[in-house]
Amino acid sequence: MSIARVEPLTTARALRGPFDYRLPERLGEVGVGSVLLVPFGRRRVIGVVVEVAESSELPPERLVEPIEALAAGATPELVELGLWVAREYCSTPARGLELVLPPSVGRGGRGTGPRLQTLAAPTEAGRAALGDGTRLGKRQRAALKRLAGPAVGAELSARQLEADGGIDRQTLGRLEARGLIRLRDARSFRRPEVVDVGARSSRPPLSDDQRAAVDAIVAAMDGAASREHLLHGVTGSGKTEVYLAATEVALRRGRGAIVLVPEIGLTPQAISRFAARFGDRVALLHSRLAAGERRDEWERLQAGEARVCVGPRSAAFAPVRDLGLVVIDEEHDASYKQEGDPRYDAREVARRRAAEAGAALVAGSATPRPETWLGLQRLRLPRRVDGGVLPHVEVVDGRHDINARGGLGRRGAAGGTLHPRTVEALAEVREAGAKAIVLLNRRGWSPFLCCRSCGRAWECPHCDVALVLHKLSERLLCHHCGHAESVPDSCSACGSVTLARHGAGTERLATLLDQAVAPLPVFRLDSDTASRGGAHIEILRRFEEAPSGVLVGTQMVAKGHDFPDVVLSVVLDADATLRFPDFRAEERTFALVAQLAGRSGRGERGGRVLVQTLAPQARAIRHAAAHDAEGFLAGELERRRALRYPPFSHLVRIELTSPDAGRAQAVAESVRKALEGGLPAGTELLGPAPRFRLRGRHRRQLLLKAEHRAGTVAAVRDTVEGLATGRELRGVSISVDVDPQ
Ligand code: ADP
Ligand code: ZN
Ligand code: ZN
């Protein structure tokens, strides 16, 4: 007797699978990864087979049969990976498995099978028939001529023949019956459109540094001792070319590759370089694809027709066969961590996947994370490919400006003013008719509004944060929950009509710059102007095509683009990210400033960078200005070791939220009690600490600093699952974040 152990795709934490079902012959081939429709109590649910066994512990009379088999689902390796994610990130098996299933099954829908199309090609007799006097009807002759037109061996689809040649199926059927053409059914795939941005498909000869990097990666692919590499190279040092060359070797070895790129990095530039080099062997998986396109790209990988997958974090689960190489481009990027359940880190998933498959792993960045710096074998690309030098970075002390009131616009409590040096540099760009990028990591017109008479500040009714004024849309917005209200004319507390708009965001800055650099055009890039999918690509394209202009925006402007004619980059309020109460604040600030610096001076005209800040002496800013990633990392690792932060410990964050502050606190305390005693030695438990109210929910946080990751995660998982089955949680939700960012 065959037994299928099935994990139902329901997300209730209390329901612990897998459950046994008897497998009847009529279902045909069912194995690990198969998707089944099974009876479950009185319901029918979709489930995934996680194991096939010979016997069950259940008595035979309690074993029931699945209703039907729905799809082949995922390979056993991917099922294993999905379950690993569920365990590692304290989620449920169902949530983990959804990540590895075909897009059509993952959300609980039913698979709809591939679309078929009929392809036609002439036989040799058919080609000959056109010239040897074989009697052919008018329609048949026309059809044969059309089919014999393309290169030998090429096929045309029946649908296409009908649409543009008026050749009907009947005619094709007759020709086939006479042995003059061959018809076959093939799967038809919808391919996403790749915008051609003129990427070269030719390979430049690699530099010595690039060659050495590729050799090390290929050795890793072939089983060398060191399988995981960090490719540390400044922007423009040719990292992408290394990924392309290594991918080419993988393909020659008959193996596949996964190339992870940051969400925002999915620009035509990045995609089209892979598409130009590898054509249809590349599949793209990202959220902007239509559902059908995504499913088809997935199936091309599953079928082995495509061997390389390029995509954001979810591509770590792509069904690439015979994996030989996994690339994590811009490995420092925050988008690799998933925000919702399961809160997985795609970089860790990629490492696990590569290790299981015996594939080489390469994480590339100009500003690697301390974790990666310490954990992976380093490869360096110390120079820019074109021999270009890194731009000179000048740190401008914004504190001088506060009393001087110089520059454009008014000083504001939260910065955003232009220093006279910055104004001067922009004027030079205007005179030269060149291009500049200005980064201010804060959107909107002004970050808060308050009454000049009584001091009332406008806050979100659902969250403990200030509302941000958006002038063009005439709204006060909460950037956390989306709450919107109209802009008041007067203070609701005292009636005063003098309301102060403090500070500046990108919207206001764009208006200031419009005046400062006119007649040069100003392009604003932030999530307000680029909310539609793909809109940011359009804004970047317009900036690229303009002969001159200024691109202003949030951190979106600092990522991954390559504009040779940018001569000036400016970061305003560079220390804003330093003020976040987060142990990664320094790392983030360093990366942001260094990445933006890398955007400048790629072309022949060279370039410069201005960093305007209230904290010119901050370590992150000094090292970024000196292009000194190594120096920064050395200091940062020292600090982390002293404070026992990652990579010298593992963090697990537990968050309790409730509309009722008292309940959140009470449950947080009982979670703490339940955990105490059950934790492995060397685990520190901090909290409960309050966090600001969000979406009407009060929040409490517990933080664990663990020496032993697995033991701590297991203890947290057991505690959380124990609570989920009991009554204690009433009205309180609990979420666990392993390796919080
Ligand atoms: P990175 O990914 O480190 O920013 P890229 O791989 O995008 O760098 O390289 C920057 C530019 O230099 C690209 O236009 C690329 O085509 C070109 N390039 C890379 N390697 C070479 C090389 N060995 N010879 C000539 N041009 C190269
Ligand atoms: Zn007032
Ligand atoms: Zn809010």
C-alpha cells in the first residue's frame, strides 16, 4: 500500500500536518511535490505531498483517498526547500510550500495546464512537390509555399498561418494526410516583452581581475572547497560581466543559473543584458508580469527550455534544473528580505539552495554587508573597467547653514535645505548643460505640519507618527498606513491660520530645483511619481534621453543605473538614516552614500559628489566619502562584536499587536514567561518593549540575541505554536521575524 503524507495548504498555525492518505492506482503517478485535492474533515482542500511512505500509523479504516491529482507541482528538492523556509523562519508548512509551487497553484487556485499550439513544417516531399509537377490545389500550393519560405526546419504555428496567410486547418490536414507537411502539438508560452535598450550581446575580453573572479566561481561550480564568494567591486567595475561569463560556463556545463536582482534593479538595463546574451534560455520571474506570462516563464524553467532565471527575491525558488550557479546582485539590498509571512531572507535561501544543489554562489556588491564580508570568500574588482577614477566626494557641513539661512528655501527643522556649496555646484551643472542626481530620502512636500500659535502637530489617527504634507495632491498622508485627510486651513485646536510647514521632502525639493536649475528639466523619482508598475523605468528613461537635467528623488535614484553623463551627485540630509534606532543604521547610511557616489562620473567628463549632512564626522559618512568599504567594515565588525550583534549573534524578533495596549502587554509578558527556561544557553531575551502604534494596533516587541540559532528558533516556534492552539492570544496577533532587518 502506498501512503501519501499531505500538507494541506491552509495557513492555520494550529493545524499540524502532514496527514496520511491512501494512494489508489487511479491517480497515476503521485510523488513528493504532487498537488492533490483531498477530503479534510467535511471540506476539500488542496494539499502538497511531502512524503510517500509504505505504511501509516493510522488504522486502515481511518485512511481515506485523495479526490484527485491536480498538478505535478514542485520537485522534491523544492518541497524540501519550502519546508526548510517554514521551519527556519517560524512560519507554517503551507506558507513555505506556496513559495515553491507553480504560480497557478501557489495561491490556492487550480492549475490550468499548458496551452497547446499546432506547429507545421514541410517534409522533404513537400518541398520537392512545389517544383516537380505534383498536382496541388490552389490553397495547398499557397500553404506549402508559405511553409517552405522560412529556413529549413523552421516551424510556423497554425494560428499564425490562419491569421496572416488565410490558411485554414482543413488545408493543413489535407497536406499532412498526403505526407507533404508535418504537424505537431507543442506547448505555447507567452513571453514577457524585453525592452531593447541596445545592450550588447558580444562579450568584451575580460580584465585580469574579472578573469580571476570567473575562474574562482567556475572552480566552485566544479566542486572546489570554497563554494561561496563575495564579489566586491565598486560600481562600474564589471561585476555584471563576471556574472554573465560565469552563467555562460554553467550553460556549457549543461547546468542552470539563478540571478537574483533587487526589486528596483529590474530595469531594462539589467534584464536586457542577460536577454541579449542568452536569448530564450533566460526566463524572467517578477511581479509585474501578467499571471499567464509568469506561469509560462515558470513552466519553461520547469520543462528545462529555459535554464537561467533572472528575478527578485522570489526567484530563489525558481524551478531551475541542474543548478550550477546562484548570483545575488547588489547583495546589500534590503528588498531581499520578505516583509510578510514567511519573513525569509532570499540571500539565505539562495545559499541553502546552492549548497544543496552543489552550485557556486556569488554575492556581489560595492558595499557588502558585514555578514557577507565575514562569511564568504572574497573576490575583488578594485578598479573601474573603463579606467575611470572614483569621483571626488566633498562632505558639506550642513550645520553652518542653519544660522546663515543661505541657499534656497528656508531652513527647516528636519533639513532639506540647500547649502550654498550645493547651490553653486548645481549652477555649474546648469551652465554646462549637464546632468545631476540629487537624493533626499524623504518624500512629500514637508514631513510635518504644526500650528505656530499653539504648537499642535498633525498626527495620524491610527499610528503614532506625523502626517506628511503632499502639496500637489493637497493631502496630509500617513506614510505607514495610507491614511489621508485634506490639508487644514486653520488649527482645529486654537483656530489660528498660521500653520508651519517644517522641512522638505522630494516634492518640495523638486520645486526648489526647478527654479534653481531652470531651464534644465527636473525629473522626480519617488514612490509617488512611480507608483504604477514600471513607471520608475519610464522616468529613468526620460532622464537618460534628455540632453541635460536633474534627477531628484528618494533612494530609488541611487540604485543600479548607469548614466555616463551625470557629473554631479548630491545627497541631502545624509545622516537622516543614521538617526533610526536600528543597529543597521550605520551600514545603511554607508551603503546609500557610497552607492550614490558610484552613480557619478562614469563618463569621460568625470564627476563629483557632494554629501550634505549635519553629522560630517560620522564614521559611515567619512568612510563612504573616502570610498573605503574595507575601513568601514573593519570598524563596523568591531562594534558589532562588542555589542553582540549579527554576524556575532542571531536575532529573533517577536511582535505582539492588539487594538488594546493592555492585552498586547499582557500577552507579551506571558510569551516572555513561556520562553524563559526553554531557551538554549547563550540566548539573551530583551523586552517587552513598546513600539509606536501602527494601523490602530498597539505593539510590543521581544528581542532574542542568540548564540545558537537553530535551538532558539525551535524554542520560539514551539512557544508560538503552543499559544496558537490555546486561548491566550484572544485579540492579539503574534508575528516572528528571524534575522529582522
Ligand atoms: P558593475 O556591474 O560592476 O556596475 P558592469 O558589468 O555593468 O559593472 O560594467 C560596467 C560597464 O563596463 C558596462 O557597460 C560593461 O559592458 C563594461 N565592461 C565590463 N567589463 C568589461 C571589459 N572587460 N571590457 C570592456 N568593457 C567592459
Ligand atoms: Zn493651534
Ligand atoms: Zn497611519
